[in-house]
Amino acid sequence: MQNKDACTSIMVGKKASLDGANYIARNEDRVKAIEPKRFLVKPAVKGRHETYVSPYNKVTVALPEEGIRYTSTPTLDQTAGPNEEDGINEANVAASFTESVYANDRVLAYDPYVKNGLAEDSLCTLVLPYIHSAREGVEYTGKLIAELGSAEGNGMQFADADDIWYMEVVTGHQWVAVRIPDDCYAVTPNQVAIEDIDFDDPDNHMWADGIQEFVEEHQLNPDHDRWDFRHIFGTSTQKDRHYNTPRTWFAQRYLSPNASLGQRPEDSEMPFIRKAEFKIANEDIQYVLKSHFNETPYDPMGDAPERKTYRAISLSRTAQSHILQVRNLNKYKTSIHWIELGVPAFNPYVPFFANADDTDESYRNVPEKMNLESAFWLNEALAEVVESHYQEFMEKDEDYQKELNEWARRKIAQVDKEAASLERQALTDYLTGQNHEIATHYNERTKALFFELLTEGCELSKMSFKMDPNL
């Protein structure tokens, strides 16, 4: 099986974040330049008697009779499976599922992928409606892997108000997971990232049954005195050093400027988990996910000879990006599912309260062809216009993104204040209505900038010539 996602993931613990929330975030990068995405709320179900069959690889699972409500971002084309990717459920648990990771040929020789096992198209659908904590997310997924096997390598993030867990499934049945310390952050870019596993610390490490015996039996550990999951199961290739490790380098360069001094883009041993050197804001996570090696010779939007040396974080082929802000329910009432459609470098993250039972029509309904009433197509169109005249339009685009971030902070504070006295369905109804208002504001502001830049672009044509006003 071939992974279709080539993503960048970021996790930030609650003591490392500026607002005390746990954050998990990811760019969902795809092979296609255009991969239309929707934003939906999937309703809770009861008394169901159904079997799930993946359109992608025919994995077959008897679905639980009950499942809770959750947000998701499925692809418009369902012929290759739902590909819901990420979301926040009614129990205030967030998950992001499909960070493609790759195992080495030594371990795959003894535990190959299972052709009709669990694959990325099905992960969100088969896990998120049934978990009530981040730890349970790992346990539930681990049970599915034991039963069905895995069709590919995937990294998965789970978060609740207390914990963040990162899980890597790397072969047909082998996996580990680590709890991200509260005062730390972690970045992973399409390669096995988890390092040392302490089998005497099950509070902070989890693993597939029998993984130690598997490694010992097949003589797979290259180290003398440690059990480093990355060394045993991962890869360290030329492709890693040009496609993957530079993304970690850039993120840590920004988030840990002192600790990362001396690191180079092609370093293979950069730590997965790092202490935060400052309190990380939502905007900092956005900056990393939007980045393309800004202010370095490796920026593909620049003109340095090295500009195409490494694969950037923000890509034109990003189907969607998300930041899942898991806030303490007792204090804030609800968490926030931030969504970016288009190209992260050029488009804003839009905050939607997860405790809702519907999404705006502009996000829910996505036509197959370009239509500016669709948020997906509107943002794709804006990104194309900005990139086409990058030097001329980037400053206005950055001002627009900054303006919307300012507006979002004010809006969230206002909604939190109004929501404090509401309970149950009244709260859900109120937040659903606020989500519609947020979508409308962002869509209107985006259309205004789109038409402004499109008009200005008419003056920048290469077909222009200095005209004689008398002609």
C-alpha cells in the first residue's frame, strides 16, 4: 500500500502553550494539486447494526452500536474511502490520524503490511467516534491493529484537556506511543520520530504486545545500550535528509532558537520532543505550518540557487491544514477546530467551535468545479492569485491574515463570555450559530481581497506596454 499523505505534524503541551490548551496540528499534503475537502459534523448514532467496508482496500469492520458526535474533514471524492483525517469529538477528544511514516526493509521483512488492513482512509471513521480520552485513542487503535493489521505506516496524534499522545504504527502489527510532556512540543515530518521507549514507564509509553520479543527474536536493534524506536524501525536515507529532516530543522529553529543552534537541515538525529523556550501561541503554530523556509536560501519563493534543495512545510498541494485547540471544558466550555483551506502560506486558519451540530454551507457543500461560494474553492483561488504575483501581493495577503487572526481572538473571547451561562443543547445551538457567523465573516473578507488582487493583477500583465495616451 502507498501512503497518500505527506504531512507535517506539531504537538504543543498545555504548559508549553500560551493559553494553557493542548494543541495538535497537521498539514494534510496530497499528491494531487487539487483535492477538495469538506468540513462536517458527524452526528452521534445509537442502535446501529452496520458493517464498514473500505472503498479503498476493502478492510471490513463491524461498527459499534453507539458512537458520539465528531467534526471531520473528509475528501469530496469518496471512491477511495472517507479520508476524514481529523476532528474533535463530543467527549472533547481531538485526533489527527495520517502522518505517513516509513519503516525500514529489515523490520518489514518480518512483519509486512497487511493489504486489506487498517489504512489512512478509514482511521478517523473507525476510531474518533468511540474514544473518550487521548490514552483511549491509542488503546482503541492498538486493538484494531492487532485484529486487522495495518496497510501502511501512520503517525497519529490524540489529545484531551489533560494529555497528548503520539502513536506510530510502522509495520503490519508493530507500534509504540509516547505521551508528550506538558511543557514540551514535538514536530514530525513523514518519518519515524519516536526515540527511546521505557518499558518500565507505562504511564508515558505504550506499545504493541510482543514488540520487545519481536525485536529480539529477529535481531533488529542496532544499538548496544538503548531501545530507540527510530533506530530500530525507521529510515535514514538521502530522501529523508532532503524531504523530511529539513522540516524538523526549520520548526525547531523557530521554536527552540537556542537549543537548536548548530543543527543542520540534513541532521538525522534531531530530537523528537523538545522543551519550549517560550510559550507557544496559536499564531506560532500557524507560522510553522505556513512556512516555506522563510528567510533562508531554501525558500522556493526566493531566487537563491538552493531554493529547490529541500521539501518545504507549506505546499501548493496541501489539501487542508488544521490546528485542534483542546481547551478545558470546565473553564472554556468547548474546544476549537481551526481549519485552513487552500495553501497554508497564503490562507487564514478559521476557528470553529467543536461543540456544534452543523457546519456552514460554504464548508459543508463543495462543488466538483470552481465556485466562489465554496470556502474550499474560494481559498484555492486566492492562493493562486497571490502566488502568481508573489512579490506584489504577499504583503497585502499577510496583512489580511493578521487582521483575521486579530478578529478571531476578539470573537472567541466574546463567544466564551456569552457561552459561560449556557448549558447542553442551548450551548451547542449558540456555538453552531457563532460558527456560521465566523464562516460568513471570513468568506466575505476573503472575497474582498481576492477581487482586489485580481483587479490589481490586470495592471501587472507581461503583455503590457507603455502606451501613448494620444493613441
